[in-house]
Amino acid sequence: MKELVEHIARALVDHPEDVQVTVVEGPQSAVLELRVHVEDLGKVIGKQGRTAKAIRTILSAGGTKLRKRYTLEIVED
């Protein structure tokens, strides 16, 4: 799932080298923390959060198949 989020984020941003995804694992869930360049934050979030919601939907669908809950957090540094 980490690679999937990295791939999607790199396709969206202007600074793909600054995309970082950190995974915090739990027994039944995992939190994926997405960090991007400050200028690309709006592109990852999208208008009214639509892009971020779409990425979360993809994670949810993949997590259902793997029987694990994934949460996406977009971290602002």
C-alpha cells in the first residue's frame, strides 16, 4: 500500500522527489503518513479534499481485500 500511495502522489505533484510515505503499523490497522513539498500540498488535497478522499477510497478498497484498515494522513511540515 505504501508503494501505491507513493506512485499516486508522485503522479500528482511537481516535486516528485520530495514525496515521502511513512507507515505506522498496528495489529489490525496501519496509518500512512504522506509528506510532500509545501507547494504541492494543494494538489494532493484537491478542491474540497476530493483528491485526498479518492486516495483514501482506494486505500479502503485495497485494505478490504487484505483485511486491514488503512488510514491516510497528509502531514504538513
